[in-house]
Amino acid sequence: MKNLTRAGAALALTVLAASATAVPATAHPSVTSHRIPFTAATVTANDDGSYRIVWSAPGVRNVTVKAGGTVVARGGGRGDVTVRGLAAADRQWFDLVPERGGPLHLADRLIKLDGAVNFRDAGGYRTRDGHWVKMGEVYRSDALGHLTDGDLAKLERLGIRTVFDLRMPSERAADPDRLPAGATYTVADVIGDSGAFTTMPTTEAEAVRMMVEGEKAMVSGASARAAYSAVHAGVADRDRHGVLYHCTAGKDRTGWSSAALLTALGVPRETVMADYLASNTYRAAANEAALASLPPAQAKVYKPLLDVRPEYLNSGFEEVREEYGSFTSYLRAGLGIDSRELRELKSDLLLG
């Protein structure tokens, strides 16, 4: 990631993202004093070691920004500040404290690692009804086989305790995961024997069609339903946090896992889409290098396989509608998440 500019992804998510508050998870969401007034907030770690913090809290006059308990910036209901001079940290957290209502506790979504480019927090988003998905609990990533010892030590310090591997047997054999100390490992093979992604396309149109059909298989395929049921059961198990799920590129199988989770929690579709499409930015350098190594004609065919595109994710949601009628029915009949379990999941992962 040293050569990958991430400002584009951060700015694309600025109006959509925010983090958890310091309010205890047992707090009732109807308590007005604990309602979070922020409608948007992001932290972006810049290459020079500074941090850009952007927020919007309509109706709030004063917001104090703290890092490690020290005030580092102040602003009004809308703010855009850059903080410099902070000591190096595995992950720099900031507290945005409004004059009234609940604060936000947030960090850059990306976890900087030497051996992975798409390792990021799955939370930090605002729901339709004004709650917020906790950060620091659930993560998504590309493959873990090239993590360095330093990466593993960082993930251990960040509390990664449960890893779900969404890959096929051939992928796992070719590039086995490296895990932080103490983490449990579970195979949750999404593709299984569905036949998706098993043959290479010969034209660009075939490649796009393969991605669309593959997305549909992630919704209705038996292996996919079993895999995502296991992942979301792990997410719902408080004793297993922090949870990490990953595939090879961290964009398709991992992308649907996050899309399903965020949708279940009540995050708007446009926010879910922005999180999904962010893989294009985080993986830009790696994808460009892969395409540059191919003859132009082959690269043209291969590019749709490296991309994430709205039509891919939309085909998954369309499959939900066609096969289950509604997302609630998909959760219940496809993933085995009933209304009681969904309430518990929201209670565990939503704040504000």
C-alpha cells in the first residue's frame, strides 16, 4: 500500500461513514442524550503521517477532537481538519465529542499491512435510523498468506481472534493463511462445488457474465449459504470478536459477506455499494500490476475479473429478491437468521 493513494476511497465514503461511540452497548437507543448527532465522519491516514478528519453534525455548534485523551482539534457542526505530529501507532483512534449527544470513536478504515492491501474494518457506517455500526469488531480482507511477522504481531495487538477463510481448497493449498497468535481458523468455502469462477472466460463479455452469475451463486448456492451462515454466526458470537473474513482478493466473496451484514444491520444500499466499490481503490496498484503483465488482449478479458462493479453487487441483491422475495426472508431461509437473532446482532454491533 505504500504506493497506493487512498484519498479517493476515503472521500467517496466521507458522506457515508462514521464509527462507534463510547456509549456502552447496553445503552437503550431511545435515550436522547446518547443519540449520536453525526451524520458523517471519516479519518484518513495520509502518507506523511498526518490524519485528515472530516465530519458533519447538523445542529451542533462545537465538536472537540481528541487523540489518546488529548485535544488535537476543534470545530463546529461541520469540520475538515488535519492533525499532525502524533506518535506512530498500530491504529490511530480519534474521539469526536459533540457539545451534546454521543461521541464517535473512529480510525482510518484501512489497516496498513505489508502483506495485504485490502484489510479493512467492516464497520463504521450509519444506519438508516441513525445508529452506527461499531468499528474494531469485524474486519474484511484479501488473502493472509503473505502477511509478515510484523503484520501478524499487529493483528494480534488489534485483537483478531477469529478467522473465516472463504476460499476454495485449491486457493487454500496454494497460499495457506498466516494467522495471528491465538486466532481460531475456520474454513467457510463459499464456492464449493457450485461451478462458479472455475473456468476462465475468453471474451470481456464472458468475464462480466461470469462475475454476475458468480454473485448470484453467492446468494442462492448451497455452499455459499452454509459459508455465510457460519460467518454471520461467528460475527454474532460476542466471545469470538474480533472477527475477520477473507477470500483471495477481498472483494467478491468477502464483498457479499460485508454487503449482507451491513444490509442486515440497516445500512443504506448506497453506503453498502460504496463499501463494496472501495476495493477498486484499495486494490488499484495490485490490479494495475497484474494487467500490465498480460498482453493487451488478455488484459481486456481479465480486467472484469479484477474489478468490482455496481452490476455485480446489484445482481446479488436481485437474486435475493427473485429467490427469497425480501432480504429478511433471505436472512431467515438462506442464512438461518431469525428475527430474534437479528435483534441480538443489532444489539451487539449497533450503537447510538
